[in-house]
Amino acid sequence: MLEAEGVLDEIENWQLVGEAYYSRRQLYALEWGGDAAAGAGGGSGAAFNLAYMRVFPAPAGGPVAALRDDTKLVLYVGAAARPDIQLYSAAGGPLGRVLWEPRARVAAAGWTSGEQLLVLDDAAQVHLFSVRGERLPQRFSLGAEAEEAGVEAAAIFRDGLAVLTPSGRLWCVPDISEPRLQRFPDPAPGLAAGGGAGSGVHCMTVLPPSVSSSGALEVIVAVEDTVKVVDANEALPTSVFEGPILRLAASPCGKFVAGYGQDSTIHIWTADLAEVVTWVGLAETELDLVDSLGADALPDTLPDQLVWCGSDAVLLFWEGLGGLMVTTDGSWRWWDIGGGGAAGFAAEVDGLRIISADRHLLLRRVPPLAARVLEIGSTSPGALLYDARRLFDAQDARATGELLDLVRSGQLAGAVDDCLTAAAAELDPLKQAALIKAAAYGKAFQALEPGGGGGGGAAGDGSSGNTAAGGPTVFCGIACDRRRRTREVARRLRVLNALREPAVGMPLTMAQLQAEGLPAVISRLVGRRHYLLATRICQSLGLSTEQVLVRWACDKISAAAATLPDEQLLEALQAKLAGQWGVKYAAVAAHAAAQGRQGLAALLLDHERCAAEQVPLLLELGEDERALDKAVESGDSDLVFRVVHAMWRRLERATAAAAAVGGSTRPGSVASASQDRFWQAVARKPAALAFFAKYYRQQDPQLLLELYEAMGQQEAAAELHLQAALELAAGGSGSGSGGETAVQRELARAKDAYTRATDTHQGRDHRWEAASVQALAKLREQQLELQSSTRREGFVGLSVADTIRQCLRLGLKDQAQKLARDFKASRESLVLLTAQCLAAQHDWPALQHMAGRQDRKSGLGMDQFIAAARAHGAPPEVLRWFIDRLTGPDALQRKAQHYAELGMHTQARLLMEQAEAQQGAAGTAAGMLGSLRGTLGGTLGSLASRMQKGVE
């Protein structure tokens, strides 16, 4: 269908392996910058000789770490013999240098997901370096046992590492961000304990927690003629007995494990090693070796490396010969890799990056959809649309015919998706543009397709679901609706092309970008100081630029000269940060403080909008009063309390330090000037004082009391004393003589404080509070005397009225009268309490006698006696006795009301008739009868209604 010259460019080569195409594309021509290459094993310095070096490339288009292989002799001419680690981008550009200490040898190295270089030395020490070669503070050891035994083998993955010692111990760190050393079960305990040299393990590989089926770190080890899976709990044997296995490698997806046996057989198993996916004998590949590489014989040595090419094939590399690819379906092919020399490899999710002395290659399986679109002679819908666009650009009329064929067959929408998917997988910008143009060409005519262009792509098109037109889908790892697919794919491709530029050197594919995630890629760019590119990518894709700006500001502070004034540096920072929403000035200020620029940190914090980020750093800088002001302004109660608490704890430490050198020994003393400043700072903020009081009221009331007295707040001090007295009384501390003494002492102090508040407070009179507290103390004293004289408990804690009522109930009439006189209770109150006590005792004759006598001598009416009798269940005849003795101008109405409430409706009606006769006024009677009707209800209510009508 297509001519060959339009399909494959000069730096990409497709080869058919089994039923799938594999491409080998040159990413960069490596020059390995300057003097670093000259001293790194080349002697004369013109070439970067990997034969004398150890190379550690990072996955996901990451950097390359290289150092001299100290097991090989190298002739140096004028170069330093220091074994430093050189850091390069994937394009060979220098990034930095690790000044390695020569005391320990590098046992293994690798890269973390955050693009940090992890180095393990032979003394079991783990070091971390940034991509620019700066030593990071995180450094740890694998333990004394590992330090003593040394390192036999190590496997470093993007999250952690696993280390095997010669004594057979397996030590692992599953997560390097939180390095917790774990000892896994010994993989070969019998062999390691047998006294032989080494651990008895032939080789090992790891399944990281992110891809293992168990979600935990698994170490796969080859022991004797079998393979074991070791996790944190046990070493599990497997059904593999094709060993000894001398090379092992786990696929990036975690679904397969490949091994190379002593019998020159390549095995591929499932990850649990329960099933054989395929196996190929090296002898079977001899004919292809001769045809592809022209070699005379198969290699008789172990492969130098066994690595995965994506998760579809595994590559075995022999230095000086080439690489043998074996796919999971059992196909194989020999490739010329490394140009006959050494090479380094980085396994990717969709391929394999190969680094030789002068080239950087990407070997990967061509995505099936891309192969169907670009394959010579293909007649798939995507290929036809691609061809139609090419003809359209050439102004060939056949373009319309091919396009209409796709429309009539209903395959146009699928062809558009196929071209977009092929463009996303493509690395050549020109071919990307051609495929996107083809997709746009077909999209313009989708409305002509039956069904409005809602068809889907071909099977296996890489789309996560083609829903109805306009519906949200995940297409090539991009969440967007169908109408925006072309634009979003084009944006991602522009980002990938910018990342692959040699000046950046981050050759990511769309699949790798999807696996990494855009935030991680932005972080890596910032780590390499590509701030402008990172900012433009964020703006293009609608991401926040906060991370980029903060990292730029921190790096600028680190690079600034120490003599540069803080104000000038702040002005330079604000030129970029001002007006940028969401920038965390607190993070920049924290970095400035760590660099010793406390003044700059304080200036930066003035621009921080989030008080929760601002206040803690102000406390660290010693700006306590500013921190308190910001916390109170924020209205965050937790933040205010945090500041006040931190201020007081700092004051306590200072006071304790002063006491240690002969100062005051009381941590809560307010004598020093620093403590006075604390009281003043807290006192001028009512919210801060309230939180301080709330906390220390429970924790240290004496301290709070000192605060109130130092501030002259006698009223608050009195309330604190009164609360302490009430708490002592409520807690039962006042039951004994000692406890009551404490209660009385606190009450006396409260009374004195109220008195002082009256004397010192302007315009405030607290004499009533002082008298009330004194009365409370006196009441408790008399209650204790009553308990002592009557030998009955229950007086203490009662009110004055309840205490009098209790005395009357016990027949202590004199004591009740004394209490009434001492606490100025009125005669009416005493009589009423007496009546209630008699009613509660059901002493109706005494109550009647008292009512007959008291009704004439005091202002207490008969209604109060009736209420007391009713409240305690007096019989009807007793209540009638009281009701009949009601007097006054409206006595008849009141009697009728009481009888109605008691259910004596006949008496109530008769009394109302009498009241009517006495009143003589129809309007008044009508109103009273209406009121009675509402009270009586039912039949008697109807009677009252008729009476009312008769009156009217």
C-alpha cells in the first residue's frame, strides 16, 4: 500500500520476530561530554570505553551513572585516579559528578523513582545522591551483621533494595523513602551453613511491591537446581527443577520471570513459577546467529546480562557478540547490539534502552495498531485513512474514493482512533504529524458516517473503552472525550518531543509517560533544573506550576552568594513568584532558614497566605509574638493553642536552664523579664489567653493563678479559686475535716480576690460576689454542724432552702428558724417550706391547723396550701376543706376553678351560678362562663355553653 521510503526512516529498523514487529531506533548519538569521558576509562579520552566501566542507566528515560570498573586494569594518562561516579543524561550530556570516597568499593548502584542515585558499598552502607551529584542527608546501614559479612549480591529496584551476604543472610529495604531494614528468611540455609564459600545462591531478582501479586516485596533466588520465592515470612519452594539457573530477571509488569540455565536453555515462567510460558535452547538459535550476525559458533559462556524488553521478550547479551531476543511465544532473533563492544541496558515498560559507547538505542515491540497502520501493504482502516491523507496532500483525486469507502463501511471512526493511537506510539515528529493529520482528515468527515461516527477502533487499539460520541473515555492513557482526543494526543506528543531533545535528554514514550505520570516527570525536570520547560509543560497541560516555582526559588536561594542582602534576594524571588496563585512561601522560607538565612525566611513568611504553614515556621525562627498574631488572625483555635503551648514550653525550658545555673527553681515563676514578656503577649490577645486558661485550668491551675495575679485580673483569679472549691466539694474531698479545710481555704481566697477586685477595678463592684462566697462558706460550716449534731449525712452541698426543708423534715424547727434568720429568708418562705414539709409527710391535720392560723397572720394565701396539698396527693375531703376556706372578692370564681380542676363539676356549676347572681352583669358572666366552658369540657362544657346563651 505504502512505499518503503515513506514508512521507515534511516535511524529505525523493523524486524519481524515471530508474528510481531520489533523496532530498533537510535535515540541519540552519544558524545559523552568532555573531560569526564577522557578520564573514565578511555585513556586518550576520545571515546567512552564501556569495556572498562560499570554503567547504571535509570528506567523511564532516566539518567546514566558511570564509574570505572576497578576489577579491570586501566592505563591513565594525566587523569585523576579518584573513582568518582559520573552522571549523564540519556543523551550523554553531563549532569553532575559524585565525589566518591575511595575507602569503600561500590558494590551496586541504581536509581529510585525520584531520580536519586542509590549507591551500596561493600561495607553495607547505603548512600543517596541527587541527579546533580549532591549528597543527600539520607544515609543508612544494613546492620552490623551485614557490615561484618560484606555484600555478595544486590538487587536495586526503584523503591528499595535487596542484599545477599556471603553468609546467606538476605536483608531487604522494601521502601527507600522509609528505610526499615528487614531480614528475610535465608534462601539456602543448609548450603550457607555447610562451610563452603559463598551463600549457595546462584543468582537472584526481585518483584517489587508495586507489581507483585501479593503486594509485598518478593525475592526470587536460584539455589542448586531449583528456584525459590522468598518473602518476609518464608522461603517457598517452586516446581522449577531445570537448574542450576545462573541468570534471573523479572519482567517490568511483574507477570513473568526469565532464567538462563547451565544447560544453555532460556526459560520463561509465570511470576509464581508455577507454569512454563516458553523455553528455548541456545542451540536452536545457531542458524539465525549465523544469518544475522555472521558468527561462527554459539557462545560458550554465560550471558553478560539478561534483561527484559518490555514484557513481551527477554534479551540475552554477550559482549563482543550481540543479543539474543526470545519472545514469550517462543520466537527468537539475534540482534547486533553494542557494535561488538560493551553495553548498558535499562528495561522499560514497553521496550529496552541500550547504551553503547557511541549510540543510545531503543529496542521495543511495535504496537500492533501502529504496525497495522504503517506496515507496507496494509489494508486496515487506519492504513487506508493514512494513505488517503497522503493522497490528499498530493492533490490526488483517489483520496476522496478511499475516504468514501471508509465512510460507507462504517469504519471511519475506528480508522481515526487507529491513526491517533499510532501517532501516540510514534517517536519521529514528522511521522507523528502525518498520522495526526490523517486523523484530523478523517474526523472532519465522521458526520457522514452511518450512526454519526460512533464506531470504535479495531480490536486491541490501545483505547480503554470507546463509548458513545462525546462520552468520557481513557484513550492512550489520556482521560478525555472523543472530540478532544486529537488535541490531547497532540499536546502529549509535543511534551514528549520536547523531553527527547538532546538538551533535556529524557526519551520517554507515551506508554512510559503514562506509567510515570506527569507530576513525576515535572519533578524530574525540576531536579535537573529545566525550570522553563517544566513551567511551559504545566501551562500547556493545565497543571499547577507551584512545584516548579518553589523548587526554583529554593535552588536560587542555595546558589545565591552569602553576601547578597536578603532584601535584594527577596526582590529577585518576588519578580517570579508575585501574582502566582498557590505558591507555598512557607516551603521556600523553610529552605532559606535551613540555608542560614533566617532574615530572608521571616520576610518570605509575610507573603504566605496559609496560617497553618506560616505559624509553625515562625515558631522555629523564634518569632513567637508574630506567630501568635498570625494564629489569632486566622481564627484557627488549634493553631492558637499550639502557639501558646509552644511559647510556654520554651519559657519553661529557659527557666529550667536558668535554675540550673543558680536562678529561680520554680518553672512557673514570673520574675524574669522573659516571663513578663510572655504574660504581656498572651494578655493582649483574649483568644490566646482563653485557650491558655482552658488548657492549664486542668493541667496546672496554680500556674494559671500566677498568670492572673501577674496580670492584675483578680476577678479571674477569684473565679479560679471558686471553681477549685466547687471541684473539691463535688469530688468528695470535702467530706473529711482535711478536705473541708481545703474547700474553706479556696472559698476564703475567692472572697479575698473578689474584695481586691472591688478595690482595684475601676468602675466594677464585686462586693455582691464576695458576700455570696462568704455566705457559701458559712452555709457549709452550718451544714457540717447539722451533720455532726444529727449524725445524719446529706446536709453538705444543699441549698439554703433545701437545708431548711431537711431540718423541718427531721423536726429541727429551731435550727430551721436559725438558718432562716442567718441567711435572711423571709417569713413567707419559711411558712411555705413548713407547709410543703407537712404535705410531704401527709400530716393533713397539722397542715389544716397551720393554714387556719397562718392565713390570717401572714401574707401566705390559701392557694399555696391547696397547691402543696395537691402536689403531695391530698384526699378530696382535705382539698375541699382548703377550697371552702378561700376568701376574697373573687372567692366563688376561684373555688369553682379549683373544683373544676379536681373534677367536681357539679359544685363548680353551682358556684358559677352563685357568682352570676352576685355579679349581675351579663357581659361579665358571659365571659366567666366562656372561661368555665373551656375548663370543664365535654358534657359540662356544653351545659356552660347553654347557660352562656341563656345569659345573652
